[in-house]
Amino acid sequence: MNGLARRIVDALNRGPMLFGEIRARVDAEPKAVREALEELVRAGLVRRRRSGRFWIYWLDGDGYGHLSPADWEMVEGLTVLQVLEEASRLS
């Protein structure tokens, strides 16, 4: 794992985040962050979920796919927030 990937994992230790939040925390170019996230997803260290035009990323719990209930609630909450935000823009 390179330095950028390590910084991303450290940032995600705080909980699920949107791509923009991750990019701001690791202070790197969007393309580099996107590539590092893709590598982490392929390696199984990071999970992601699409919500509208946004991606939500989080760590893969204990490495066996067990996500803590608190992290799952955060992912669900971010999804609902994004759906409401998109709906308000469309109306």
C-alpha cells in the first residue's frame, strides 16, 4: 500500500465518507485519489456504495466483510441525505 492509500485508510478510520471529503482530508489530486480508492476496493480493504451521483466509501470492517452497525447507519444516513438533496434540486 502506497502513502496515498495509507492516508485514505487512515481518513476512513473516522467513518464512511464521500469522495470529496476523502480528497480534502488527504489533500491530493482527484485522479490520484480515485485510482488509490479503486485499488483499495479491488484489494477488499474499502467498500463503496453509489447513491445518485455520489459514492460513499468506508472500510471493510474487520476484514471479513463485517461492518459495524454504527458505520452502516452512517452509510444509510448519507444515502438518505443525498437522495433528499438531489430531490430538492430537481423540484
